[in-house]
Amino acid sequence: MFWITLPARQRGGHAPRGREGRARERETGAPGVEERGHAARARSSTFLLFSLLPQSLRPSATPAPTPSELFQGNERPPEVVPIPFFSLFFALSQIPSLSYWGDVLVAGPDHLTPSAAACCAACGDHAAAVAASGEYGALGCNVWVWCDPANPACGPSARQCWLKHLPAAGAVPPRRGPGVPFTSGVTVPRAHEGAIAAVGEERAFSYHTVITAAGPAVHWQSRVAFYWWSKVKQECVQKAAAAGGGGAPVPCHMGGFTRILHEGREDNLMAEIPTFVAQPLEGREGGGAGGASAGGGRVHGPPSSSSSSSSAAARPRGGDGGYVVLNRPWAVVQWMRAAPPAEPYVLMGEPDHLWLAPLPNPLAAASLLSLGKTGSKKGRGGSGARSHTPRLAAYPFFYIEPASAPHLPITARFFAPQTPGAPPFTPDLASAIPPIGNSPTLLSTPDLAALAPVWDATARAVFEYAPARDAWGWVLEMYAFAIAAVRVGLVSPATPAALFPSLMSQPPWEGVGAPFPPPGTYLLHYTYALDYDANGTATPGVRGDPATGGWRFDKRDFARGPPPRNLALPPPSFRDGAARAVVEMINAATAALPGWDAYAASGGESVEAWDGVSFLDGRET
């Protein structure tokens, strides 16, 4: 029997902007209800939060939105509640002191049930009825909230059962804590066992890791990222080689590594990091330096991994308009055309990702499952059956909401009939758009080759459409990737994205005292400023001042050049393990990479190439 898990404690995350439109608890004591009410027109996303073998792959948490909610009651380690697939609709769990947000379908004052189980059943019945009706645009219940009369805090809300609809419920943090009198749960469609794929061969599921880079801010980050990727890859290979003796095999799915440099010319890391030189978006044809061909590039790197290729692709006109991230999809297009990786899968990452442990290919385990509402046991390739196996695995960001009511008119712009040639925009299609960006995301190499040109065209169309640019801001390229994945059929209502909230840790949103690394976490993302006061309390938005006992690390302080070696660690009394790990791991890399002092003093100009095999044993400097 296959299982999925739901965290009994939510893990940190943070939106780059406020969660406009979400109302807090009503004065009457009603649970968290979004002000949008019935305005949304998208059916629930049926994204699956897998619990995959091995145990280390099981997601253990989802993000928390605000410091006040984050740093309360999270001293205990996370718990995982396994739930079997047993019916068409089922509750993942019944969690006390928790209230999900969502669009209200049935209001609690008009809907009383004797128990949480009865409320859960009512949500399942509602979802099944909507699915059976086929009504266009109808919303089915996927989250429910119930108030236990045994809890005095319920007051007049006792026995109220709220049925709601929440797109991408797994990616949106609920309201929780000892002051929340409600019990909540999530319902999802039944999953059916599919045909068992042959996953024993490492090469069948090996993946190539790729990052994109341009400018001094990510120059040094790329070196640190490649150091830790290389160290974890070595660990991965060693574990695979040591497996045996009658035990279960430990495959290493980690393949090669490429940095896509979209500056149009070689830089001084070519001898250290395998690199593909791509041309940036420009308002003219031709150009480029360092021997890279117009519209294409060459793969450079250490002699053991060097190869070369070129592309005849013409660069789109128009430039990036000052939004440098707009170059990313076009750079990936060039890479896939000129020097596609040999591995069957690609994992897209970022320069500010630090590898914590070898990541098994999530789609290797996902291929053992077939998602959907049909009873067919025929999986991928089976005759007479439509495959429901996910083709894309990713980390979800709860602030990516293309199917929410405020964003639906904007999202519709990039589908038919407004965009000729794109699929027709329907509620089911809208619900399938996953709350992701391109990173961290894993998909097959052929799927990326098909997706990249559409992602590129969609990103530029989104950037050029003022309402989208204004609403989605600096994350518009993430929206473009998610939309493009649906436009090419990589993600659909029948083949939802596989989301893994525990894949990546993002301090400071783990919470003070939270164990590190959390179970099932493979990447450490240092995108946010880490500011703490003298008590070791995170102070997002308020600089930590060492003069008053505080502490601070922010990669943006080193946007013009590399940081020095031996960055100051937080005081021993600070209990944020993820934040401490960021600086420990950067310090370990800068200690191992040769000539770092000269590299930092020269602003990144002086590089002594690392040999790729000399590691420190741990995070110590």
C-alpha cells in the first residue's frame, strides 16, 4: 500500500510580499476565511504531497507565513502522520488547533456536525458531488474546519463545520497554535497503484543539475554551490559503492553539473565549474565574446568534463528591460539546443542553494504511482489507459497563486482564446497550474527541451503585459514557468505536479529551536536576510546589530564581490540551526577553495581554480 504524509508541524517559508486579500479570524470566532469568498472560479488543485520510499524522501513540512505564527509552539520536532489511500476522497488527518484558509463553500453557522469525522465526511461528499455533476467552474471542498464543543474557546462556533476550497492546499500554510480552537483537515482525490516501473538502474533516473548565473552577486555563490554539490555527489557515489551485502541497493541518481552563464562571454570560472556560455537577450543580433557563437554557446570546464557545441538560434529582440531574470529561460533554450545533458532528467537549481544530502530522483519513486479517478491499474504506457504519473517534481511556493480569484483574469491572458495556439482556459486547467518556479524543479530532459521555448516566450509575454508585471513583480518569471508547464501539457489536471515542501530549507523561516536539518530536506536556500537580536530572535526587516549583541548575514551585503573567509557565526546561544548552517557551510567552502583571500580582496578578479576533489570533512573552518 502506498502512503502519503501530512506534517503535524508546519515548516518555515516566506512570501516576498504580503498576503493581500486574506482576512484574519472574524469577530464572531469563525475560522480563517479569505475575503475572496465565492469569487474564485478555479477548481481545487490536486497536487500530491508524496511520502515516497525511502523514508528520507518523505515531506515533513510546509511553509509558515509570518514571524508571529512561526516562532510559537515549534520547540518539538516534526511529526509525520501516514494515511493510506482507501477511498475516492479521504482526509489526510484531523489536526487540532489548526484552521485552513480558503474560499467558503458551506458556512459553519448553517452547517453543524456532531464530530470532526462527520465534518470530514461532509467535505468528501461535497467534493464527490461536485466531481460527479460536471458543473463548469464549480468548486469542490478540499479543506474543512470544525470547532469542538468540548473546547470552551469555541463558544457560539461549537460544532460549526466549514467547507472550503483552497487551491494548492499543501503549499498554503494554515493558521495554527494553542490559541486556535478549530480542528482541520484536507481531502484529496484517491490515487491508484500503477504499473511498477523498472527503477533499479541508476542511469534510468540520473539527473543533471543546472544553475543559471550572471554578474558578481552570484559569481562567488556559484563557486560555493558547486563545492557543496561536488561534496554531496562524492558522498552519493560512495554510498552507492558501499551498498551490498544483502542489503537494499542505494542508487546514486546525481549526474553531472552545469552552470549556464548568460553573459555572452567566458569568465574566470571556466576552469573550475562546467559552464555553458549563453547569449543574453538583446535588441540586436550577433555580438558576444569569448568565442561563444551568436545565440548559442560552448560548454567549458575542467578537462574531464569539457565538450563544445554551438547553436544557430537567433536571439529574440527586445532585451531584458532591466529584469535580468528574463534571460534565464532564453539561456536554457540555448543550452538545450546546443549542449543538452546526457542524463535523462534535469534538476534546475540556483547559485544560492547549498546541498545537504544526496537527493534521490523524486520521479523515480513517483513513477510507481498512478494518479487519478479512474480505476485502471494500467500505468505508463499501458494500452487503453491514460497515464497519471507526475512528470514534474518541485518545491512549492505558496505565494505563487495563478488560480486565485485576483490572478485568474491575468492568468487567462496566456491561454486561448486570448493567446492563439495555447490550450483553452478552463477552471480545471487553471487548477492544474502548480505553485512553483523553475527551481528547485526536476523533470525529464526531453520535457525540458519541449518546455524551454514556451517558458521563454511566456516569460517575455508576461513581462510585456503591464497587469501581470504589476501583480507578479519580481516573481513573474516563476509564474511564467508554471503557466508554460501547463501550456505544453507537462502538467495537467490528469498529471498534476508532485510537490515536496520539505525539499528545501529557507532560514530564518524554520523557527528558533527547530531541528536542523528537517527530515527529508536536501537543499539549504539562503535567499533571505538573516537578522537576529541579542536574544537570538529573528527580526526580519530589522538589521541585526552586532554592537548590541545581535547577528546578521545577508548575501546582498556581498553583491559586488565575494565575502571574506571566516564569516562571523551567530553566538553559541542562538538556536537557529538552519541560519548557523548557512554560514558554517559558506565558511567551509571558502576554506577549501584555494586562494579565497586573494579572490575576495580582488572583488572576484583573482581566481585560483579548485581541483574539484579537495574537501573539508565537515562544516568547520
